[in-house]
Amino acid sequence: MRGLLMAFCVLTALGFGSLFVLSGNTDRTFAWTIAPPLTAAFLGAGYGAGFVLSVLALRDRVWVRARLPVYTVLAFVVLSLIPTLIHLDRFHFAAEFHSLGSLAQGAAWFWLAIYVGLPLLIPPFLVVQERAPGVDPPRRYPVPRGLRVALSVESAVLVVTGVVLYVAPATAASIWPWPLTPLTAQAVAAWLIAFGGTAAVASFGDLERLRSGAAAYTTLGALVLIGVARFPGTVRWNSPTAWVFMATAAAAVVTGVVGWRMAPAPARAPAERA
């Protein structure tokens, strides 16, 4: 499992660099061309948060505190596989994109290998890990009511929006504050559902187990806001959805920081389920 988490760290770092840092170059450096660049930055923000989540889970020796991050990654890769297979013609290995160069084609084949391979690879690792000897430490720090309510509301917004975009990507024109293609709508939805589901589970969990997720949640909200600041002209500011979007991103930062500050630093106990 630690080796798998190391792979997550590398892959999410690559995704962050390709999408958030190089948002305007996806036609040459990514698996498919993403326009407008703000969409690439949003997806890159998800990878940036995933990197933080994977690094913190990797550093933790107790499985119960790394369990939710691993299941978050599993949810995302499974949700990403389906639109990948549906929209294979938009990836750079298609004949019409051969003029873009070998880097773009290689990125497309790499994406396909990862998102076909990981959904098959992760479950056996999880089975072995869940059967490992040991006991989970007790829940000692329940999530306070105010934080639970905030996380529940935010998770509802993320999951509902994500499910609608995933099932009916054409609705993006009415529920998302900038234009999305069917492929990018479902890619965005994968991150919304994965992190929204994680926030929902975390709201009824234990503060000590929430620490890694809270740091990643803060990272997600902060990077999304930075992405909007980089490309403000893309957003339809006259639409109410734009302000709901901004409020949700800001709330993710605030609740993430509060959760991280309230969570006690986890004690490293070798006798616990490592």
C-alpha cells in the first residue's frame, strides 16, 4: 500500500504540473486538449489536492487514518475511467491529433494505461490491507456539530453538482459558471464527487482521522480560487452559479483550515493497525 501511495504522489504531481502550471499548453503536454485554460486549472487543482492527500497518507503509519484518502483516489480513478472510454476520440492518440507531436500522444497513452490499470490494481491492494492484523484505534475526537453541518452542506453541493454533470454533461451550460465540453464536464464531476463524498464521510468521522483530508480540502479550495484569479475573464460573473461556485471554494478553504487546526496531531503507535 505504501508503494501504491508513492505512485499516487508521482501521478498527482504530474497531473498538477500538466494542468495547473501549464494550463494553456494542454494541446502539447496533456492527454487531450482542454479549453478554456480555467478548466485545466480546475482539474489541476484536484490533482494538487490529491498530491497533498497522498503525501500525508503516505507519511502516516496507521491505516485507519490513510483509509479515506485511498478510497477517495479509488473513487476518482473509477469515475475518470468511464468518460475516458466514452470519449476516446478526443484523446491525442487519435489520428487527427498526430500533428501535435509525440509528447501529446505519449501523454494520451499514459493516461489510458493509468486509468485502466489503477481501477484493477487498487482493489486487491485494499483487500490485503484491510485483512492486515491489528486493531483500529478508538474514535476519540468527534467532529464538532458546527463543522459537521458545514461539511455536510458543502458535500451536498459538490456531490449533487457532480452527479448532474456526470450523468448529463450538457447541463453544464446552466449549472457551471464557464463552458465545459462533455468530456471536461465529466472530468470535473469526478473530482466533485470524489471530494464531496470524502467531505460527507469525514463530517461524521473523527477529527484525528480528518487531518489529512482537511489539508487536501483546503488545498483544493485555495487552488481553485487561484485558478479563477488567473483566468477571471472566463467566468460568467452575471450568473448566480458563479457566486455559488466562489462561495463553495471559499468555504472549502475555511472549513479545511478549521478542521486541520482542530484535529490533534496523530500519535504514532506501532501497536495500532499499521
